[in-house]
Amino acid sequence: MVAVSVAQRSALNLGETSITGCLPIVVIQTVLATLVALPIALIFAVAFVRPQVRRIDRVARVSRAFASGDFDARVHDSRADEVVQLGQQFDHKADALQQNFAALRKLAQRNAELAQQVEQSAIFNERIILSPDLHDSIAPNLFSLSVSARALSDIIENDGQ
């Protein structure tokens, strides 16, 4: 009869599939590999992911500042990846929006100047329209008053005799 070793006696039954061998050694190797790999993975995650998260957070903070009215807020990231492209797109849109605001301010100022010119022109035109009426109504009245004044002086002289 063949002697059965300890390794052959420890078998893992998975339904119809049976794995035989040194099961405790495989488990120990897996646990050790996990214990070694996990800190290394965490170090890489902290080293590579944390800067990306900070950069994305910067884009979000600048976006909130811009939405709150700080129209000079920009991302200004110089690396070459998708986060930079996002930041550059934000910066370009912010620049365009700021230029539009400046153009709107100029238009509003120009509209105010034009409204003032229209008001002054309307006043001038109203004066032009009223001046003939005033001239036509005042001139006859003045002539009539001057004639009445002469006649009155003649009446006063004749009345006294």
C-alpha cells in the first residue's frame, strides 16, 4: 500500500472539484502577499491619486468662486492631462464670459449716453416747436399793449380838459 502524505490528506473540496496539496501554505502565501501588496497599493494610491484629487478640487473651488462673482478666478494648471483640459476649458469659458461682461458694460454705458442725448434732443425740439407759438402769441399781445398804452395816455390827457 502507498503511504499518504500530510499534503495529500489536506484537500479542499469544492463540489465536484477537489484541490489537493499544501493548502495551509497556499493560504499563508496569499495572506502574506495581501499584507505586502496592500500597503504598497495604498502608498501608490496616496502618491498618485491624492494630487489628482487636489487638482480636481481646485477646479471645483475656482468654479464655485466664479459662480459667486469672482470673475478673475482661474485654474491655471500647466500639466498635460484630462484635468488640465478641464481647467483650460473652464479658463477659456471664464475669459469669454468676462469679455462678454465688459462688452455689456460698454453697451450699457453707451445706451445711457444715447438716452441722455435723446432727452436733450427732445428738449431742444420742444423748444423749437414752442418758440413760434410763443413768438406769435406774445408779439401781438405786446403790440396791443403798446397801442393801448399810447391810447391810454391820449385818453388821460383828453380827460383832463
